[in-house]
Amino acid sequence: MIGGFEQLDLWKLAHKLALDLYRESERFPRREQFGITQQLRRAALSIPTNVAEGSARQYHQEFLQFCNIARGSAAEVRYLLRFALDMDWIDNRGYERFADGYDRVGQMLNALINYLRKQHARRRTPHG
């Protein structure tokens, strides 16, 4: 499915959120450039990156592993957004917008993970 990842609604949303979050984090304090800002950006980029890489793998089980990593990164982003809100680096409106987006990404990842698990189980069941 090389190149096909760009057709996935999950990837499209995660990519857009990563771009928006990267821009939003430009406003974070300069002293955090190599701290929270960098960690948040890496976590946000990890989601569409892992979906893209996993989709290029040959087996459903491999794609599943990358989706699980992406799901962990989505949870990391959600926490770091909360931290940024509590530090007053992002306003409530921005926080809610990103939180809603990453909640949606998490739901989409869960749906894809469930699908891939079913496909993997189906392939392991003997036909007879």
C-alpha cells in the first residue's frame, strides 16, 4: 500500500493536526524549544509517520504494531496539550480544538486496530 496512506482519513487528519500543532507551538516560550515544544512536535509527527510506515508493511500484524505506537503517541500529545494549557502556553479554545482532533484520531486508530486484529485472526484460522 505504498503511497496509499495518503488516502486514509486517519492519516489526513493526523497530518493536518501535526501541521497545525507545529505552527501553534511556535508561540511556546523560547526556553522550551528543546523541551516540551520538541517533545510535543515529535509525538504529533509520530502519528502520521507510523500510519504511513505501517501501511507500507507486508503483513497486517506489522501494520498493527505501528498503529499501536501511533495510538501511544496520540495519548502523549493529549497529555502534553493539557500541560501546555495548564502552563498558559495555549488557550482553552486551542486546547479544545486540538483535544477534539486527537480524540478523533484515537477513535480512528482504535477502529483500524480492531480491523487489523480481525484480519490477522481470520488469516490464522484454518480453512476447512
